[in-house]
Amino acid sequence: MGRHPSWIRGVDWCPRSAEKQVSKRRELNDARRGQFEEVSGDAVSPLSEATVFHLLGHPGVGKLTVARALAKRCRQLGMPLIVVDNHLTSLPILAVVDHDGSTELPDGTWELVEEIRERVDRAICQLAPPDRSFVFTNVVVESDPRAVQTIDRVRAVARARDAGYAPVLLSCDKAVHLRRVQSPERTDKRKWTNQDAVAAFVERETLLRPPGLFDLDVTDLDPERAAELILAWTDGSG
């Protein structure tokens, strides 16, 4: 199992300076549970507690697109949700080493990325408003020694915020998946756009599956519908 940074290890999952934030989040969660009501029409119910969603899947499957749709839907339901895409924390490092999504990375690249991720996690636990939910996106595969640590890190953030942890594994038909890989936005974010490389990665690598996972095939789903299904699963109506 991977090692957490010192601020997140042990029994006390949140620094003492953030205890008031945790207390406030608990009050807000209790209030949400008490006010829980179905919204009209075909829409799903708002979340009954703060939640840390964790969207997992192969590169290019649509994690960020679904995360943005989820954030938009949560805002409409009156529960702000912040997107923490994996490239939010890796892009500063990938940009300065001039990584184009396919070139080999210098030794030590991911260690520096992890330092940024630790700071972002700390900010979420100590500084983020108590009523916020979050959605993280990651590629976690069994062969990666950092994979278990990634899952544990996001779960620890949820626990530190007294929030639920909701892991979702997105999958997609191969042909549709490879078309999505060539999205222009992926180039801008220095993500993989080489279809052959992604196809080989998918064939070679097995995704890690944390407990309590929701499997969602997004081949024929638009992002908005995917978000609705995730929210329905989260509050038990799916």
C-alpha cells in the first residue's frame, strides 16, 4: 500500500486547525439529510451529503467530460461541486518538460506531480468551503505502483471532509473510445492523442477496481445522462 503524506496519515485524518471546518460540514450534511426531497420530473434527487466522486477509466474514455457534466448538474441542484481533473495537477509539470502526450518523460516527473497533488489535497481539506463536493478523475491500473496510493489518497480526502466516497468506473466501446482520444482539447492538455498507443495501453493494462465501484458504460450516453445516472446511484435511487 502506498504511503500518504504526513498530514493525512494516522487516526486524525484532518489537521486540528481544520476541526471547525469538519464540524461545520457535519452540520451541513445533517441539514441536507433532513431536507432531502425528490425534485420534479425525470431529474434525480440532490445529494443528501457532501460527496467526493472518483471517476476512473482508461485515457480518453470521457472522465473529464462526465465530471464537468456532473458539476453542472450538481450546481443546478444547489450543491456546488468542484472538478479536480488529474491533469489539473500534472499539467504544470508536463508543460515545463514540454511533454506532448507521447514523448518519454524525464525521471522524477511523477514525483513532482505528486508534490502538487499533495498541496491540492491539503487545500481541499483545510481551505475549501464546507458545503463543497468534489469530483476527481484518474487512470489507475494494477501494474502502476502508485495506483493503490491514488485510491487511498482520494478516499482519505473524503474522510477528512466527512464526505462520502463514490468511485465510478467509466468504460466505452473500443471504436468510440479511440475516436474520443483525438479530441482537440486533449492536445491542449498534453494528453494522449495517439490512437495506437492508447489501444495498446487498454489491451495491456487492467484497471484497478476499488470496493463499492459503480460500473458505467458511456458508449451511448451523453455526458448529461451519465451525470444523472451517477447521481441516482449515489443516493440509492439508481
